[in-house]
Amino acid sequence: MVRGNAQSAAWLPNALHARAIINFIHWSQAGVVLDAALEGIVKAFGADCAVISRVWLNKGAHRVAARADTRDPKFQRPLFHSFANDALGPFRNKPKRASVFSLRDDGADPSDISAVLLDWMSHRKLDDILFICLDHNGGEIDFLELHFGQSSEPGYREAIEQVAPQLSETYQARRAGLITESLSRQSVTALRKSYSEAPILSTENPTGLTRAEWRVCVLVSRGLSPQSIGAELEIGPATVRTHLKHIYSKTALDTFHMLARRLVSVEEREALFGKPGQARA
């Protein structure tokens, strides 16, 4: 990635930063919910959105424990999941606790970054993502992931690097069961439900599908299988899988079955073809 310039001015904390740390400490003793504590960190350090997630190295999988987003999900695609597996590469296997990884300053060349991550950064107009290792136990790593917009205040990385040890220590000293509870609760479920109410194939294109992804969704709505979609569009299986992966990321759906069930719903058909007897504009 393009390397940023080092910040010359020393970063100094203010009352907002102190309050965010205090809220995080309160969470560690079950004083507040994790989503609220994370929201305080996002606002204090000027991030666009954030997640706390657990990555399982042996499974190549992750699950979100908490999320915070400054944007209205009706107008911006919200952050549902972690991008640690897409962005960190070998770093995710051996990070030290409290270490900070900047996608902009430490990441690979843009040509080596996954298309899903590049699409996300373009959609949200992001300049950088910071990954903070909160805890590392064998094959399980817990990350705080902060996404910063192009208009972020200078010195945001320096600020996070200064507080990362406190965040990591507080996280490790948390009351037993808090993260397990957050992971099982799936804090994004309610947001996914409200976000999914907007038809994927409405003219507003709320999920930001590309033209190719839109065509794939239309064929799915007609009942075509991935193999038939490839034949219809004259593209290979790998390309179909790539389109579907991007669609899953944008729609917060996890499988082809879930996507197909959604796209054959009455709401989707009305969005695409209009209500029976209603002329389309």
C-alpha cells in the first residue's frame, strides 16, 4: 500500500479518550455491553467503524463479538465482519499482544489485496484499517479492527499505538465468559435483519452491487444454480464463485441457499418486476 508520512507532532490524550478507556474497563467487569464500549473507542479516535472479532487459525474462520458504525445503514453498507483474514496474511499467525498493524503502512501492494477488501474500502472511502491484537491464545486471536476514512485526523495510528497496551491488558483481564457471551449473542443479528429489509434488487441498489453481481442475482432469482449461471453468462466456475463471495459480503448472507431464498421472495420480485397490475416507472 502507499506509505503514509510519519507524524511529527506528539499525540496527547483528551477527556474523550480517557472516557473511552474507562468504558472499556467497565465492560471488562461486565459494567457495560461491549458494543457500547467499542462505540466509545470509535468516536474518541475518529474511526469510521470497527469490530472486535475472534479469528480461528486452524479453521480460517472468524466471528464478530461486537461492532460499531458511525454511518446510517440505510445509506451506507455497514460493517458486518472482520477483514483480518483478507488483510493480515502471515501477520495474523503470530502477532504480539497489543501490536498494531496498519493496512496502509504495513500492508501488501494493492494488487495483492483481496477484491472484497478493496471493494469495501472503495465503498466506504477508507484510507486505512488498523488491526490491534487484543489477545492471542494458541489458534485463537482476538482483534480490534478500526476503519479510518480519508478525512481522518492526523496521528490516529500514534494514538492507537499509545493506548493499545492498556486496551490489551484490560481485555485479557476481563471477567470470564464475556467474549463467549458476545460471540454467541451475535450482536450483528438485529442490524442484519433491519438492513436486509431493503430488497437487494431494488432500483436504489442498497448493497452496492456491480453490474456483473446484479446479473448474477437476477439469475439466482430465476432459480438458476451456480453452474447454470456460469453457462448463461459464459464465465467459469471460479468467476461465479468470486461474484457470489462479493454478493455474500455485501448482502450479509452466508450461503447460496440463503441468497436464493431471499431473491425468490415476494419483496424481491416486486422490486425487480413491480407489483402485479402496477406499471413500472
